[in-house]
Amino acid sequence: MSDAAFSVSAQQVLSAGERTPQRTNLLAGVVRRQLVRAASRFETGGSAAGLAALTGAFYLVREGELHPSMLEGGQVALREGAHEVARQGDEGRARALYGMLRGLLPAGPERDDIDGHLRALAEWRSERSDRMSALGAEQRAAVARSLLDPQGEIVAGARDATVRWLRGAARYEQDGAPVRTPDERDDAIEAYRALRAGGASLVALHLRHGDAAAAAQALETAGLAGSVPPGLLDRLARAGADDPRAWVDLFRLFDAATHPETPETSMEPELARAAAWGAALELHRSAPNDFRAAAPLAALLPSLGLAEAAPLVLANALGPQTTAEELAFALALVLDAMVNEDAIGQLDAARRTYSAALRLLEAARENSRVGAVRPSAARVTYAMGALETRAGELARALPLVEDAVRREPTAEGYQLLSGIQRQRGDFAGARRSLELVIQMSRRGGDAPGEAEAWLVLFEVAREAGQPPDAASALAMALARALDARQLARSGAEQARAERLLARVLDAYGERSGAARATERALTASAGDARQLTATLLDASRRALAARDLEAARAMLRRAREAGLAAEDLVYVALWLRLVEVASGAPPDGAVDDALASIQDATGWPAKLAAWGRGRATDAELSAGARTLVERTEAAFYVALHLPSSPWPAVAALEPVARSTAIDLVEVMVARDLILRAKGAQIPRLPAGTALP
């Protein structure tokens, strides 16, 4: 199954529960593809993203449906998942995943290693006693295993373990033994937990597979019907008769239990989540054309690595009765899913999620709903354009952003459009877009937004070879930045205004004034990590462009004092390293110390840190870049790493300046360095200007 076919196929599997050969084949294809997707998420998004998608693959499979063919090609995901849950000490999920992985491996060292893991888990279990705390540990492990591995005997084992746990608690309560030691206290808490959550846990094990009638029967058979409230039994009976309202109640009950107020004595959150999933799925199947019945399932899909199926689940339930509020829910879900997929390195999945939402977007654009749906369809389209822009995919971004601003003109949208037009050499178009930003900002009383637009207009005019227009735009940027300082009413507003002023003054060559503005921005940023990070990065970037060694060292020192995040600190350190190279100054050790202090960097920031410490060559840094953005950054750092006369080496920076990754600071610096090297005119500060 291809990625392109995945969303439709997953939606079909979710909507139809009949166990026909055709559905079984489709389910196998969806699960296999989801395992491949999980492997990709382990690589780009980390263990949490990988485990979520891996869980999503197995939640699609219900008791008795798992077939070995579904696991084909899933070795990477199973291996990564098994190692991660084993590291977390999750015995149940480790047994499930190692067991599945073993079945895929040929005889050899890797399978022998898996056998060792499984033997160790079995030996650990054999050492347990019949104490209440041991029964609880056994129940949790059996349940966790069954949630991922839905083979009949494993699911039955989890139910049996839950019944033993409940009956053990009943005996413990009947004995009434006093609590005198820490171990006895643990037993008492475990008994209380079983009596409080055991019946609901047994129900949840059945709801994981969408079988409300079996849940009620299991309670009756085990003589445990009295361990749950009568209202739950009533809902199970009605859900067994496919009453959508009962499924709604069951979903809400178990969804609320995923975040218990007292975890020590509550149902396991992952079991509650599995039950909520099963209830949401049956709710959707009980009323497939009801938008409200589809909403709970759609809301859960992104958290299981199945985001692109969510828009189709909702779109297939659209109808004349669908309200603006329901569409707003749908578009908000799509927007969050797109952004979250991109954040874990899955831009392609964000694209597919957007494509799957086209029917929802069209419904939101209907005349009767325009203005009533927030976020709007234009906002979602703009967001997709912004994600494409950030990835450097300007050809994809341009039509999206143009469509968004045509339907819903915003300053933010035209600002982004101007950046795309500028990089494509359409200076006239960029100017028109920026003039619209200026008009909108002025009407809205947004002095910082207007100052930012004038400053970018200065840069565009300078690149277009229009010095008089550039000087005029910079003068307006200065005036509005000074106004923004006076109008600021909060620390965040003050910090932004001072950063803008520093950038404007830097363009005038007024370094001392820019330095004072930076100091004021840092003071205003105190206590606001986001503003402080923005101020430090901006000041460090300007120090690099100006080859200002003293300022670059000061910013690194302050970045470390502020505890800047690893993914930001690495850039401040690297920019200082480049200033040292450019100025011929001997390193003072600050860069090496800063990069060595970064322990939690992963992915590309970790590769940059290794390169900055001399543990990777220029060639290795370039080879390690996976995306266009990373390749552009690598080209920038390699170009500036070696001393050149004159500095910088313009020819090496030209490809960076022309890169479509226009959101990168490195692209902005490359443009600035090239213009400075070519002797671009520096406008004179307007006469009579009093600088703070």
C-alpha cells in the first residue's frame, strides 16, 4: 500500500467492522504501511512519535484479527519500539513487541538476543509471589501486552489476570490484616486500587475491542457485576444494542480516565485510552453519517500517528445539518495535526492531511458559513503554505499563500507572500505585498508590524538596486520602530520594539545605538524565555554579519547564563566560531565549552554541535544533511568556516543566499554579507534623529 492510498484505506478500515476477507486484506495493508510509517517517525520524530504510530497500527487490529502477514516489513518499528519500552521498564509491551519481532527474524544473533530478552522477562515473572502488589504488577503487565498483541490467548490472559487481581483484593479486604510495614502498605494500596478500578478495568479490556456485550457478560460470569456502578451496566447493555448515546457515554467515561486525579489508585491511563478508542470507533460505526458521532474518533487519530485519516472520517459524515461549530472543530483538528506532523519531520504526512481535508475546507467556504468558522479554511491553507515555505518548498507554497490571502487578506499572509516573491526575483510583487502589509498594520495600529514591513521593504529595494527607495523605506522603519518603543505596554512588546530598532540602526551602521537597543531588549525580555531567546539570537546574528567578536562573545556568555535551549545555543556558539575564523582571533574556549555542555541535542543540532567541536568534517556535515533546510545550513557553515581573503567568500555564499529556505537566519545573513562585500550603500541617519 502506498502512502497516497493510506488515508482512504485507513478510513475504510475504521468505518467497516465486518470481518470479510476483503476487509482483512485491506487491514493487513494498512497495518503494514503504518509500521513503515512508525519506523520513519522513530527516525525523525523520536521515540514518543514512533511509539504513538506503532500503537496506532495495533489499535486498528482487534481480538482474533492479527495475522503474521500484517507484520511483514515491520522489523524496524518493532525493534525500535521494543527497545524503547524495555528501556522504560514496561514489561508487558516489551513482551508483546519482542515476541512479534522474534517471529520475523531468521535464526541468528539478533533472534538469539531477542530470546535473551524474553527469557529475562520470563524469569522476572517466575520470581513473583501471590501478594496483592504482585497480583497488581502481573495484571498491569498482562494488560499492557494485550493492548498491542490482540491474539486470543493473550487477551484472555489479561482478563484472567484482572479477575485474579480483583478476587485477591476481595480476600485482602475480608482478612482485614493491619498495615505495619512499607510492603503491607503497598498491598493495601493495591487492594484499594483493585476494588476501586478493577471492574472498570475488566470492562475496558473488552471495550478495547468494541465488545460491550462481552464486557457485561464477563462481569456476570466472574461474579463481579457489583464491582461497577449500575449506570455502567446499563450503558454496556444499550451499547451492545448499538445505541449511539450509550457509546458516547462510554467514550466520555474512559476518555476522562486517561488523566486520573489519583494515578496511584486509578485505572491504568493507557488501558483507559484503549477503551476510549474502542468506544469511539463503535460510536462512529453505529452512526456513520453523524458528524458528532465521528468527532471523538477523529480527535484520537492524530495521537496514534493516523492524522491523515481524521479529515476523511469527518468529511464522510458531512451533511446539511453540519454546523459552523462542528466545522470549526474539524478545521482546528486538521490545523493542529498538520503542524504536529511537520514538527516531527513528517511534512509529507502534513501534506496528505491537508489534501484529505479539502472537502472540509470547501464546506467551510460556503457562503452561509464564511466568517462563522474559526479557524477559517483560508487560515488552514495559509498554515500549509507556511509549512511549505519553512521547508523551502516555495513552488508548493506560492499557490497556497496566494489562495489564502485572496480569500482572507491578512498582514501575516502578505508578509509571507512578499518573502516568496522576493526570493523568486519578483521585487515588484514583493513591494506590492509589503505595501499591503503596511496599510493593514497602520489600520490596525500595529506599529511594530509596520516597522517590520518597512525594514523588509528597505532590504527588497536594496537588493533590487534602488538606493533612494531603500533609504526612504529605512527612514520609515526607523520612525515606526521609535513609535513602537513609545507605544509598548508590556515587556514582550518592549523587547520586540527594541529588537526592531536595533536591526534598523544596524542597517544605518549605528552600532552603538543598536547595542543600547539590544541591552534594553534583553532587560525587557527578563522572565520571558521566548522573548529572551529571540533577542539573543537576533543580536548574535547581527554580530556575525558585522564580524563583531566582542558582541558575539558577549551573546554566547549571556545565552549560557540564560539557559538557552540546546537547539538554539548551538547556533549562538557556531556564529561566534565563524566570527573567530573571520577575524583571525584565537579561540578563547567559550565555543568548545558551550558545545560540550549540550547533552540533550538530537538530530541536526547534534550534528552541528559535533562539527563545531571538530568531531565531524565539512564533508561529513554536508553528507549528514537530509533536508533542503539542513543542506542550506551546511553549505553556509562550510562556506564561512575556512578563512578567505577578502571575507566572506561571496561565490560560496551565493547559493545560500539564493536558497528557497527563506525562513533560515543563515539565508538572511548570507544576503547581508554578500551586499556588504559588494559595497552596498549605507543610508545616512536622518538629520535631527535623537537616538535613545
